Amino acid sequence: MKTKYLNTLAASVLLASSAAVASDLPKNNDPATHTVTIAPDKVTQEVLPVSEVLESIPSPLEISVLIKESGTIYNKADLNAPEAVSRYNTTFQKAINLGIYGTDLGFANIYGKNQDAISYLNSVKDLADGLGIGAFFDYETIKELAESSNRLDELIQQTTLNFEKINNNLRERKRENVSVLILTGGWIEAVYLTTVINQREPNDLLKDKIGDQKVVLDQLLLVLDIYKSSPGFEDLINDLTALQEIYDQIEVEVIVGEPTMEEIDGVLVVTDGTRSVVHVTDSDIQKITSLLKSIRNKVIR
């Protein structure tokens, strides 16, 4: 990923940062690189505070950048139609589709599709207003940036800041269930887009990114389970649990390496030497693609 996007996307639409799998691994004083294999049936879940889990979910915008850098051509038909916003009446529908539209807005922004971005911006505003959080979304500023063809970084940064304000407000008002739904919707759409595009134009990087979501989904379900008695959550949890059963067949190998240090523009930057290798088959990808499409279509209908 290009460096200029990393700073902008670090906070992201959904308060995301890269999942730090290595931080949960046993310490080892041996400086040599070693590997740890996460077997399908050997993962032990540790229940983390909601805020920590939310912050561990990778950014949908990060996935959008990966998709664009893979050379994929933008196809508006892959996204949720902006006019579908009129169908969403309940708090559950508004919140989860706010996440979906947030991902679609970011996707259109990344590709420089200004008019589409404005359409998605309008849908985001409608849903935010419906949830009582529209005051934290600076519509006019974002619209002005979206209409410009050379202010992409500013646009993404402003969008990120606005969604941060929304999520912070929801936390302060003890409405974390809404934050979780926004997060889940954004994740579903981002991974759905990855599966659709990979199906159309097979790509090893996209395939690995799909497999990488194994750990993310596990953490997401831990948080969703907290709110399982809230309207709409039970069906969503059941659907994602079925998806988790497919992911349980995937093996993720974590290769732990020493961090490296580099001075960039007078600032010492530490890069984690840990990486993960996903062992995912074409059959796994096909099953994930099919089920995720069904889940996503149920959410946006």
C-alpha cells in the first residue's frame, strides 16, 4: 500500500487499525524468526473490551485501496444502489447500511468517481440523520471536496474524521450497538466487494485478503454476541456464524519476525516484522463468496 494512504486510513471510516495478531502470541526471547500456526480448531478466543475489538478491525478503505492497486476497473453495479436508502426504516437497517454506504463512499472516492461519491454521501447523510447523529457529519465540506478532482487525500481524511466523531458520540451516549452495526456493515461490504472482484478477475492478493478475514470475523462475532438480544442481531449473528464455519477450515500461519527501524523525514519509524500466511483453497473462496453474497443481499434488501 502506498505510504500516503496509510496515515489517512489509519483511523478510517470505522475506527480501524491493522489487526495486531502478533501481540497475542507468546513472548520468545530468541531473536530468530519463527512461525506459529493457527490451526482451524485450535484457536482460543480471548474476550476483549468492545473498544479494543472495534479498533482491531481493518479499514474498509484499506481494502478498497488494495482492490484499486490490483488494477481492477471500477464497476458501480458492484456497490449498493444509493437510492435504496429509502428502504431502511429501523435502527438496525439504518446503522448496518450506514456502514455499507460508508464503504461504498470510500470506494467511489478511491477511484475518483466524484458524482457517485456525492450520491453515496447523500445516502450516508440520510441514514446519519435518521440515527440522530447527522450533526457530526460535515456534509457541505465533504461535498465540496468530493466535487474536486485533485483533493482525494483531503476528502478521505475529512470523511474519516467525521465518522470518528459519529462513533465517539455513540460511545458517549452508550449506543455502542449502533457503532458495532456500522462497523459490521462496512466490513461486510468491503469483503463482499473483494470476493466479487476476485471472482471476476482472480487475484492472489485479493484471495489472501479474503482469507485474512478469518481472525477479524472471530473478533467481530465476539462483539455482536454482546448485543444478541437487540432487534436484528440474532439473525445477523446466525448468518455470520455460518460464515465462520467456512473460515474455520482455513489455516493462518503467523511468521513472527524482528521489527525494523528506519528514519523517515527525521522521524524514527518502527515496522513490525511479523506477517501472516493464509492457506486458503479455491473451494474455500467459492464458499465464502457465495455465502457472503447471500448475507449482504439480506442486509441491503
